[in-house]
Amino acid sequence: MRKPSTLLIDVSTIGVRDPGPATEADLQEAIAQVEPAGGQIVATKVDVRDYAGVEKALREGLEKFGGRLDVVSANAGIFAFGAELVDITDTEWDEVVDTDLKGVFHTVKTAGKLMIEAGNGGSVIITSSAAGIKGTQNVGAYTSAKHAIVGLMKTAALELGRHHIRVNTLHPTSVRTKMILNDAPYKLFLPDVENPTIEQFDDLFVQMRPIPVAGVESEDVTNALMSLASDEARYFTGAQLKVDAGFTLR
């Protein structure tokens, strides 16, 4: 069995109304977790809005791993919330859509080319969102980009299928990371509470899902991604896999 390898690309971009982009410490923590688990990693910081930068990073990484690319996780994204569509500025809209949609397009385009060149097939997994299935208030740019990703995925699945490259999307509900667990979302969803707490936030979110949980853990999304990447899912393509505890049913 080949030793697992990872090419990690980090997007550095300006936070809009989210708690900010990933930090250098976050990147170093991710790097530190790979080798003790028996893997190898090449980590590159690049803005996914920059196609040339994405292509350069991927090609340089693959050179160190022998030129083979089997699995791609297109997961870069930012989140702007708190304004209705009529109040979103062009800057806010462009930052979110350029990262969450164009950035994914750049990743799929580059990875697709490299997979075709290698001739080994592969699996591309794009992180959309529950907001890519249903309308979501006060996050118009994010919701629009996450819906558009589904169209991108379906087109890529049709065009890359003849090369035995599968393309699917993941649709998580709120994942319990710092992107959600911070004061800004608490105040957005509990506007009448002066100093909302995480406990009050969780109580509200539990009511939104048939399975009564406040959200899913990052491991739940990882497990779904690994399933789509595996040979057991060799005929899964063009699919939208929900990891949402039933959130999109309501």
C-alpha cells in the first residue's frame, strides 16, 4: 500500500463578517498532525482566487509525490452574514463569491487537468453546504455561491466522467468550529438577547433539526468525505451527500 500523502493548500483572504480567515497557527497544526499519522505533506499558502497560484502550488506539490493525484477536497471558503440581499455591498458579495465559487472552480479546473494527464481517474469532493440546498436568510452571497457549486459539480461530473474522475458535493449543516461558535452568529440568531450564550444558541439550533443536535462535528464531515473518496464509492458521481441531521428536510 502506498504511504498516504497530502497536498494542503490554504487560502488567505480578508474576513468579511466572519471571525476571520484561518491563521498561521491553524496551518501549522494541520501540518503537525499528518506525519505522526504516517503520512507525508506539502503545505502551500495560496489565495484560491488566483488561478496561476493554485496551479503552481498543485504542480509543485505533485512533483514531490511522483505526479499522481487521486483525491481532491475543494474546501476553501468564507462566510459573510448579517445583511439581507438589499444591504450586501459589492465588496462583501465579491469576496464571498470569488472565494467560495471561483476558488472552487480554480481547484476543480487545475485538479481535473492533472488527473486527466495522469490517467488514473480520481475523486473530487467539493464542500457545499446545507445552504446549497435550501434558502438561508441573511447569508445571501454564501447561499448563492453554495448553490452555484452544485451546478459546477454536476457539469464537472459529466465532463470528467469519461476519464473515470468522479465529482460529488458534501452538504454539511452548521459544523461546530469557530466559524459558527462565536459572538456574531449568536447575536444574529438571538437578536433580542443582550449577551447571548452558546447554551442559548445551541438550544435554538437543536430545534431546527429532526435529529435534535445543535450541529455536527468536523469529524462527521471528514467521515463522509473519506467515504466518497474510497473505492467503495467508485460509482458515486454527481451526488449531493447531506451531513445535516435532517436540517434541509424542514
